[in-house]
Amino acid sequence: MTAPNAPEVDIVARSFTENGCAVTSIIYDPADAQQILYGTVTRDGVLVGSYYCADRIRQRDWRIVTADGHDLAVDGTPVRPLDEGSAVIVLTTILTAPKHEVDQRLRDATRPSQ
């Protein structure tokens, strides 16, 4: 039962394909603020990981959670993408690499070049 005068909440799912992966984003208020609540990435029907924004109002402080339920980290340091696009790139290109290459790719992507 909905309370009278309750604001209508508009949440939509948007899906697209990136690098052979299915990406689905859950978006609050798509017509106005377009705040991303979270997203998931799958490849061949298997979860690669998910991402979410810890500060939805400012759309910053992004986090990535791997398929095994852990925050993505490299050498003990959490990986914090700058935005949704960066999180999607990490999930669709780095985490889908062969297992033995993932850590090195993460290091390369998160360390400044010398």
C-alpha cells in the first residue's frame, strides 16, 4: 500500500554491451538527476563483478566488488575508479583477462607511468 502524497520514485535499468560483456546499470531518477545506484557486469552469463557509487549525490567515490564478493584491491590498496565509465572499463577489460594477467593489469592501470 502506498501512502497518500508519497513521491513517485522512478528507477530504471539500462543495459549495453562492452567488450563482449553485458553491463546493466540501475539508475534512480533517470529524467533528472540520473543517479546511478549500482551496476553489474556479466560475461557469458557469469558475473564478473559489480560497481556502485558510495556518494550518490555527488556521483563520486566509486567502488568495485568482484564476483567473489570482495572489494577490488591491488597490493592491498582498494581500486577506486573516478566514475562509472572507469569502473566499467576495469570490469570489462581487466577483470576479464586471463587470471594470471589480472594483477599486473591492475597495477599497470593504477600506477603512474615512470
